[in-house]
Amino acid sequence: MTDALSGTAPPWSLIAEVTHACPLRCPYCSNPLDLTRRSRELETAEWVRVMQEAADLGVVHAHLSGGEPLLRPDLAAITAAATRAGLYTQLVTSGVGLTEEQLKQLAGAGLRSVQLSVQDSTPGASDRIAGRRGSFATKERAAAAVRAVGLFLCLDVVLHRENLDSLGDIVELGLAWGVDKLELAHVQFYGWALANRQALLPSREQVARARKEFEQWRARLAGQLELVWVVPDYFEGVPKPCMGGWGVASLTVTPDGTVLPCPAASALPGLDPSNVKDHSLAWIWEHSPAFNAYRGTAWMSEPCRSCPQREQDFGGCRCQAFALAGDAARTDPACRWSPDHHLVRALTEAASKPLPDGDRTGWTPRTPGRNRR
Ligand code: SF4
Ligand code: FES
């Protein structure tokens, strides 16, 4: 057992980034640019301990994520450890290489659900965004395997400039693949997505069309397919309550054991996050400077400090405040009340105008082997 918490409510979920290795090269990946090399990944016994400590801390839901978790040969052992600890486990996967045999092994280890990504509605478009020929076909087989084994299947599609106009076809793909849930998540600009923002940020008109179409599909498929729309916060003037609040609901353990309040927080300077090799998850959750940096509301300045929304949206996203305004303690510039909101408006206005050379598609694919720690 880990130390009991003295005052901080426990987290609900653990994001276990078991590896940063991945067979795909999506330009919207939220992994950091300095990917952790495989030789620095936690060993099996360390992940087993992390799962038990997470359960002792009060975590209910473990997301086995990455990179591509299937590239860990010990994934079934990690899953079994999470199950033994009493955690609900979800595999977050590209589906590349996922076989029915492997799924049966994971289900035997207690895996409960699969979140499968696809990049677009057709093989050509999806493979182009994923940066891997044939990946759409392997995803289709993976979806069939999940259905055959009887696990819950959520199809996850990151929406951006290149695929937003295919929204209707993407919904039909979800129906054809027999998924239980379809999550349509507008790209969030962290990591590789931030580096590729010009190519990925849709126009305001695209977002408005897609939203209308989504509402029609949601009404039409009510009771048949769970449809989730993750809002494009650059366009709403309303910040997202990122991660359900800093140090409120979730913790992320990166491949080398660093524990972060969100998957993108490694980009924040001066955060000095702790590692599971040095401290228990309970100590890190309650006492580490990184988790306490933006917990609660005392760190806020105006306009958040006196805003009636501050307990609902927690001032938005710290990583976005840093990425756009250079200071993680400022109001999220996505908020219409932020003194930095003009930065977001300038980006969305630029995305609605043609570029002089007409080219927005020059993105940098997520590149294994580059910038790795
Ligand atoms: Fe949220 Fe701060 Fe904007 Fe108020 S001012 S809505 S608390 S981000
Ligand atoms: Fe880090 Fe929002 S992504 S706080």
C-alpha cells in the first residue's frame, strides 16, 4: 500500500504511456518532439508497481497508451497487473499489428475496451495522414478482431483541416465497422500538432459546416451509436476544462516513469516533474511541485481570479497558455476574456484565408529517431 492521502482528492484516471515507439507518423501526434527512446522505458516490474500504486491511490481507469502500446512485448503482463489491482483497462492503439490472437490474450489479462484510431474515411486519405501505406486495411482488420473478441470498441478520429470535410463519410465508416462509440476530436495543438498547426488548423467555415453535419448525425443515430464531439476550442471563445483541472482527475506516466499532470506538460519549462523511480504515485500526486503548480485557483491572475467560471474550466489549458502566450500561468488564450485572445483570433483568421503560395500541406510527420531523449 502507498501512503494515504491527507487532503487531496484522488485521481480518477491514469494515462500510462508505456512507449513512445509507434509505426505511424501522424502530423497531429500530441507526443513531445523529444520522444523517449526505448532503452529508457520503464521495465515490466516497474509498470506492475505503478498499476498497484495507482489503484491504491484511488485510480479507477487505466489507459494503456503511447506511442503504440502493442510494441511492448510485456503488454499482457502490464494489463494483467492493472486488472489484479482492480483497474478498468482500455487499450489506446493505432491497430497496426493487432491480431485476434493477441486481443484474446489481452482480454484474458483483463482488458475491457479498445480505443482504435483511424485518420480518415478512405484507405488513401487515412494512409497519407498516418504516413504508412496499408495502415487503413490493418485498422479495419483490428476493428473486426475487437468485435469478434467482444470488447467495447471506440473509434477515435482526430479532426483537422485535411479530413474535416469527410465527417459524414467518417460517421458511415464507424457504422460499417460496427463500433460502439465514435469520438470525433478536434485536433489539440501540442507536441507535433503544434509544430504542424498551419497545415492542420481548419477554417472557421469548415468547422461550422462540420458542426452542423455532426448535429444532424447525432440526432439521426440517437440510441444507435454514441457520438462524441470534442470541441475545437480555438473557434469557440470558450476554454476547455483541460484534463478536468490540473491535478484534479488524472495523471500521466510517461515511458521513462516521469509523472505529469497531462500528457503535454513536459513542454512546460521549470515544472520539474517527479519520477516513479524516486517517489510513490501517492506522494507525487499530493506533494510534488509539478502537481501543485496550478492546482486549485490560488495561482490564477485576472481575469480568471475573479471569474465565475474559474471552478468550472480551471482557467483553461496551462500547456496552451504557455504555447501561445509564453506563460503557463496566464489565462488560456482560447478564452474570449483572455488579454491574449487576439493571438487565437489571428490564427483562425489566417486559417480562413488562402496562403499566397496556396500550400498548407507541408507538415512534418512524427519522426521516430529524431530528437529522442
Ligand atoms: Fe475561464 Fe479564466 Fe476565461 Fe473565466 S477568464 S472563462 S475562468 S479562462
Ligand atoms: Fe496540459 Fe492542457 S494539455 S494542461
